[in-house]
Amino acid sequence: MAKKKELDIKIKPSEKGSFSKWAKGKGKTPCEAAKMVMSNPKKYSEKIVKKANFAKNFACKTKK
């Protein structure tokens, strides 16, 4: 059986947790905030949209 390829995701230490902090300031969980941002991305900055997309793809998936 083939080994699973490990993801090589690099996040700057200064950026780590910044979306969670932003979401908490809005009174939401990171997943709720990601859903809110992705439902209307033109309303938010490009940086927040990228962070929301990352959160949606990696942090908000339910494990089966």
C-alpha cells in the first residue's frame, strides 16, 4: 500500500492563529466565520478570503 503524501503547508509564525483571532472578534468560531466570508467574498479583503478558504478546506472538515 502506498504511503500517504504529507502536506507541506508552511504558515508564517506571525500569521498562525490570525484567522481564529479575527473570527473570535466577530463572535464566531473559525468555521462559522469561514462560511460567512466564503458566502460573500467581495465584502472582505483578499487576505481574509484566502484565510477563510484555508480554514474551510482544512480546519472545518469533519473527520469520518
